[in-house]
Amino acid sequence: MKFATFGRGGVHPDDKKRLSKDKKLERLPFPSELIVSMSQHLGAPATPLKKKGDRVARGEVIGCASSYVSAPVHSPADGVVVDVRKVRVPSGAVADAIVIKCDETQSEGFTEEFAWQSESPEALLETVKSLGIVGMGGATFPTAVKLTIPMGKKADALIINGVECEPYLTSDYRLMIERPDEILEGVMAAARIISTDNVIIGIEANKMDAVELLSSKIAAKGYPIKVQPLKMKYPQGDEKQLIKAILGREVPSGKLPLDVGAVVCNVATSYAIYEAVKYHKPLIERVCTVSGEAVNEPKNVIAPIGTKFSDLIAYAGGAKDDLVSMIAGGPMMGFAVADPDTPMIKGSGGVLMLEKMIDDVSFPCVLCGKCVEHCPMGLMPNKMFRNIKYGNYKAAMDLGLMDCKECGCCAYTCPSHLPLVQGFKLGKKLGRMAR
């Protein structure tokens, strides 16, 4: 069996998946309170439709999309709105949020089945759009926008991202193992929407049981889907690296996957598409890995959107005494979180409790070139960082700063512990302002 990969750069961190890989999906009991941010997706935040004192029903629209690149937000629970206020989401941004006090008894709902196979691609696309489906691999790009093929373009390949290359995270893996039929049905719905029969699922070699399971299911159902095993290398889950590994196509600077004829969807997104077209269920819950050496009982939890991190951690047995940091997402691209009541959003694939941190004492660059060697985008992180440090933002932009994926390969390999990714985030913001 051939194991594909991208060619340039990348790193091989310890995947740490053994902590939660064998932990089956568990459904979190509804917490007493949910904090549902209106910024659940890339693009413009949704506009709140509810006010304090309003009753809401599970699955009801509580925030409407405010622009083309936006998505509606639905209530994850039956309950009462007790507040509408600003909150800080996992990325650190501040957004409007609707705070819901959950009823003690929740309606089940979403059991009626719909024959989506008889619907037109346009109708399916509208279902995905109206039910608030977004990319669940972390980027949270509105899925309906991604599946809309503009006039003059064609998608000849649909790639399903089952890589999950971030250390610790196993939420996608558990979905592939426990919900393979549902994922494949969601994949077929997505393929119908963009009108392609060239579908490839990419899965890294540390999940060969998922490769074998999905391959057997595909063969039994006769689906036109191929499963492509991939070498273990971070950041293979990035769209551009995945397209390079599977199709051998290079997405040019400033371009999108569709510019090389590809659409990429995450396996969790495929599962959400399945629930949307089969049961007309909005994206109101997701699987989240709660892991790390400083949590007592690592778990993979199905939790309603808006669940506080503190509720997830409590369900996983609580944090150990040697807790040093809490991370939203994975350790490479995630965000350090100070407030345990930070709410989970649609892109929250994991909450990590870590007992160690990278040394925050940095030293001058030693010109070793490791950051250049390991950058999967072929950039020069050392030069970009130096220009940003001295306020030369245009020079950093000219070196390709906007092509940086903030994957952290450069910082991971830097012997001087330079805050490279933080510098690039700042440089992008100030560089845009300087234009």
C-alpha cells in the first residue's frame, strides 16, 4: 500500500493520541448553561435574533447569517435566554453571545428521515446553508460557500480530510471508527452537491484501522470513493498540503483549492452534512477531545455548542494539580485559554490540559536555518520575523507573510524558542493596516 505525503518541510511531533484514542464517544449531559457565540465561523458573525427572557427551542435559529461568508447559529438546547453579552471565544476574539439556561428535560427531535438522494444539488446546498454547517477541522469556513462552485470553475475532486495531524486530538478518529456509514453518506451528499465522482479520503498511517474500516464499508456499498493512506507528517491536514499529497497539485500563492479543481471537507463536517440532509438537524453539537497529561480521564465527548470548557473538563474527571496550561484545539495551532468558562464553538475539536509548556525564554536567532528547512510553504520565517520585529511589515509581506499558515513548524524546530507564530499573527494585522 502506497503512503502519500507532501514533499516540502513539515515536522514529526509525538502524536500523543494514545491518551484518548481508545476512548469511545460519550454524550455529555446537558449543562445548566450554554454560552452560544454568534462568531462560530470564519467570516462575518451572525446577528443575534433573541433577547433576554426569550424562550428558545433546540434547533431554533437564534442568529442569522449577516453576509455571504457567514452562517446561521441555532440553539443547542431548549431553554430560556438569560443574557446577551460579549464573550471571548477560544481564539481570543470578542463576540456577541446568547446565554441559555437549559431546561432540565430536553426534547429529542431530529428523528424524521428525509430521502436526500432524490433532492437536487441546489436543494441540498440550501439545506447545508440554512442549518449552519461549517468546516469543523478548525478553520470553520461556511460549508455552503465552499460547496458553491462559481461560474466558469469546476471541481473535479472532492478530498475528505481524515488526517487529524495535531497531537492529542482524536475526535475525528473516533467518528471514523464509530460513525463510518454516516460519514460516507455525508461524503456522497457533498459529492452530489458539487457534481463529482472523484472522491478521496486521506487518513494518516497512525489510523490504519480507520483506513481498513472505511475501505471495507466503501466496497460493500459500492461507493465511488477511494481511501488514501498518508505518511505521518505535520501539517498534512492543511488543505494545501493535503491536495499536494493526494492529487500532486500545487495551490498557487493567494489562490484557493478550487483554483486547482479541488474541494476539501473534514470528516466531522461530512458527518454534520449527513445529519443535515438526512434529519434536517442543524450543527448544534460536535465531538470534542478532552485530553492532555494534566486531565484525569481523557475522553471524546459529544457536547452541545456553547458548552463551557469547565463543564467539559469536569466531565473528564477534572484537572490535575500539576496543570500548567489549557489549550483550545491542538498544541501546534491551538490557543492558550485563561478563562475555563470559555465556550466551545463549532470549530472546537479539542480542549487540552497540559503539565508542561515550551520555555518562554527566547534567545537571539542563531541562523541555523531550521525554520526555513521545515516550513511547508517554502517561506523564510527567520527573515519575516526579523522584519516584523523592526517594523518593516511591507518587507515581511513581500517575503510571503500572507502565505504563512501559522502551522507552528518553524517555532517547533527553533532552538532559540523565538515566538515566530505570534510574530507572524501580529505582522499580518499590522501589515494589512500599513497597506
